[in-house]
Amino acid sequence: MKEVRSENVKAYLQQLGIKSGNILIDKKAFTDEMVVKHPDGTLTIHQIVVELTPICKGSCAWLCDDPRVTPTSKAIK
């Protein structure tokens, strides 16, 4: 199941325009920290965590709020 989920996440990130070489998938088994049990007995399970890290030298902060930078992926539109 971890393999299938990781491939789905990778495919989605690629649709957003992220190059395959810039995607790192760290497959993990469920732990108690990933599961929240509510008073009514239902569970919330945090199955996937996505962390985005700038790949620019230094930082990509200069791109924040720049109107010239707009997504070009069909997945976002």
C-alpha cells in the first residue's frame, strides 16, 4: 500500500510541474502519532505528509507575492 500511495503522490506532484529528480518519497509505516481518535470513536488518520522545500540557491523568498510568478500546470487551473 505504501508503494501505491507514494507513486500516486509522485504522479500528482509531477502534474503540478515538479521534476521527478526533485521529488523524494520517504515511505513510512503508520504510528500512533498519525492517528487521532475522537470521543465519538471515529478516527482521523494522517496518511500522507508533503513537505515542500525550496531548491533555489539561498532561498526562494524573493518569489513570494511576485505577480509575474504564476502556476502553469493544468492541474492547478
